[in-house]
Amino acid sequence: MPDTTRPAGARHSSSILVTGAAGNLGREVVNRLHAHGARVRSLVRHQTAARTGVESVVGDLTDPTAVRAALVGIDAVFLIWPLLDSAPAHDLVAELAAAAPRVVYLSSTAIDDDAARQSDPIVQVHAEMEALLHDAGLRPTVLRSDTLASNARGWTQQLRVGDVVSGPDVARTAVVDERDVADAAVAVLLTHHDRPDHEPHVLTGPEVLGRDEQVALLGAALRRRLRFQVLPADQARSRMLADGRPEHLVEALIAASVRRPRTDRITDHVERLTGRPAGTFAQWAVDHAAEFGR
Ligand SMILES: NC(=O)c1ccc[n+]([C@@H]2O[C@H](COP(=O)([O-])OP(=O)(O)OC[C@H]3O[C@@H](n4cnc5c(N)ncnc54)[C@H](OP(=O)(O)O)[C@@H]3O)[C@@H](O)[C@H]2O)c1
């Protein structure tokens, strides 16, 4: 098993760039790399408070000059692509190919390798990004992640004013704790734990859950009777637009809710990479109850 228990202070020789470092997952990756003594540089869009031991570079993933500067002296990159279009990634991938670091790309379990076209724009972009990275000769390590538990943070506003979470119905998935995905990413980044066949690692949680079940589990952690209410697509669209979400994102989310097929796949890839089984959503809810006002 990889050594992910290395004590803080025992420095790794690698310099690692973390993209999306201010996000739900990126933050967890940065924290872990730092605790393992790796040299960490985070790429963020907005300057954050300085943190000892973590170098922060401000830049946009679509700005090749910023990306080039961020890659100087870097051995490995934890890469996310949060855009709904892969076209602006060509410059980024060219910069990566020129700097030639190891690339660990965070993709999606929803990719169907046999489909010419993926179910919805979000999955399509991940498939295109994987292909771009491979075609550039980067031999990326691909982590295909299921739905992150941290997406539940999107419910905090609704739960401040009531006991109902409403939204579009979505396919049941094996929701995975973002801390497990971060542990898996760190194991790969620090130990070169690649699959010999270069197949993706498929990171899932231990059980397949519907939104209603997730909301009920969160309610149990908060000691509240919470329920999920399905909104028809047109109502969900109007509400997301009224909340100020960009139209192309709203359309992608609606397409995902309508077209993404249900998957029942549960893997042991988290355990293979981290040495321990993936955590449950129930535990995530208990650990994060304070964020929901409990
Ligand atoms: N969430 C899921 O269920 C899921 C499942 C599979 C794969 N993924 C992939 O994992 C990624 C990370 O997920 P997450 O939940 O951590 O997302 P998140 O919390 O929304 O974080 C995304 C981060 O990317 C940054 N960002 C957005 N556009 C950028 C740009 N043009 N240049 C540089 N940085 C940019 C954001 O910066 P700001 O802080 O400035 O907004 C944010 O910090 C997703 O983007 C997706 O590609 C997610």
C-alpha cells in the first residue's frame, strides 16, 4: 500500500501544482499534500490568505501565460477542468506538454467508453479532456470520480429556511466523500501509483444513493426530518436562473438530470489507493453537520 501516512515535516522531493485549489476537492488535496511535506503550489483565481508552506499563484486555467508561469519547476499537476467547453483547454494542454509534468486528471465515473457521444455536456467535456491529454502524449493518470458528497453544500441555503431540499431529480449514484478522492489523488501524486495498463481509477463511495436518501441521511445527522422534493425540469431551470446561475451551466445541469443514466457501479479503487475503504455519506453528514447549523 502507498505510504500516505508519512508524517508532516518528512519532505517529499516533488513539487506539485494543484488546480481548483480553492474548491471543495482542491482544498482537501492541498491540505493533504502539505501535511505530507510535499512542495505545493496552488493555482487560484483570487488571492487567498497566505498560508505557510503553500505557494499560491493567481491565474486562470484558460490563460496560457499564467499556466506557463505556474508550471515552472513543477513535477506533477493535480488537474481539474471546471469549464463546460474543452476548446479553451488546447492552450493549457500545450503548456502541460511543453513542461511535461506528471498529470493526474480528475474526471467522471459517468463516462461511457463505448459511446461516441456522452450523455450530457458535463460528461462530454471530461471525455474530451481525457482524450486531449492522451493525444498530447502526457500519459495522464485519470481518476474518474463519482458524485462528490461535498455537492450537498449546495443545499445549505434551502436548509436555513426549511426542511425541504428541492431540485431536479438525478440518477442514483455511488456518492463519494471528497476526502477519499483527495486521499486517492495524493496517493497517486506522491507514490506514482499508476495502473500498469493506464486504465482510469474509478472512485466511488460504498453505496448507491438517490437524492432522497442523501437528504434523509443528512437529516439524521442534523436530527431533523428533511425531505427531498423533485422539481420538474422547467421549474428547476427557472429557479437556477433566478438564483443567478449562468444559463449554459443551468442547461448542462438540466441535461445531466434528464439524460445521465443510473449507474450501480461500486468499486474498491479508493481502498486500493488509500489502504482503507471509502467512507459513507452518513459519516460525511455527521462530520459536516456544523456547516448546516447543527
Ligand atoms: N462535484 C462533483 O460531483 C464532481 C464529480 C466528478 C468530477 N468533478 C470534477 O471535479 C472538479 C472539482 O470539483 P469541486 O466540487 O471541488 O468543484 P468546486 O468546489 O466548484 O471548485 C472548482 C474550483 O475551480 C476553480 N475554477 C473555476 N474556473 C476556473 C478557471 N477558469 N481557472 C482556474 N480555476 C477555476 C474555482 O475557482 P473559484 O473558487 O474562484 O470559483 C473553484 O475553486 C469539478 O470542476 C469537476 O470537473 C466533480
